[in-house]
Amino acid sequence: MEEPGGSAFSRDVMARLEEATHWCRHHGQKLTPVRRLVLGLVLSETRPLGAYDILSLLRAYQPRAVPPTVYRALDFLLEQGLIHRIERLSAFVGCHHRLDCEEHCTSHGAWGAHRAQFLICRSCGQVQELEQDVVAAVLLQSARGQGFRAEAATVEIEGVCARCAGERKVREN
């Protein structure tokens, strides 16, 4: 399988793919060509992608790709923390924190859980990832207080993004 060149993926996405390749190698994992391509497709989109959306995009590079191919790649990427599943949308987005985490993060090691918060716009479908340590700390501390060992902590907040709210305001005036 041939990975798309610079014309298919932006420089930023290509740089993230290289970081992901090195991160996986450092952690004893392998970012296979299919996994790398699926990650590149997810990172290239501004909106969350469902598994069948990913399959459709993947078929441009692998015409015979089947759903299990996508699901196996997504499972791997989720396990490695390179993507997030947005439960509310049954879709996937790239993680913008994981690759930088080990160098700069002070709380993942302490809490032992990958965590994120997402703002989901009901109008345009955009999802913004937040990484608010104080939110994660409160949730994870509360879980520990109940004797619960958290492995992941994801919060999904639905509403209207600033851009859509601004557009609504203009239409109303």
C-alpha cells in the first residue's frame, strides 16, 4: 500500500504521523501502513469521522478495504491514545495531546489515565478537544474516593461554538 504523499496530507498531519510512528516504536508498538493511513485520515479532518466515513476515505487508497480493517486500526489507535472516540457521535477524532504528553505532561503519570474533554457544536459538528487538568483531577479524585480505578476520563459537552453563535446573532439582527 502506498501512503498518500504531501498532496493528500498536510505538512502538519505528516509531521504528526512521524511523531506517532516514533511514539509507537518507543512504546514497543508498530504503526503499520494501514494504521498510519487511518490515523492520517482522522487527523486530516476537522470534524469527527465515523468508521464508515473512514472506510470510504480509505478506499481511495485501498479499494478492497473492508470494515474489519478500519475497526482493527481504530482499536489500535484508541488503545495507544492516538485518537479519541466521541461516544455521542459514534465518531473519532485525533488526540492532540498524547504525543506531547510524556515530555510535558505532569498529571497523566500521577493519575494513570488518559483524559480529555470535548466541546461538540450541535450546529456545525465541529469538536474541540480540551485538556483541562483541573477537570480531570476532580473527576479522577472522585472516582478514587469511590474505590474506582479510572483508566480513561472523557467528558463531552454539547452546545454551540463561538463561530455558530456569532452567525446566529448576525442572522437574528
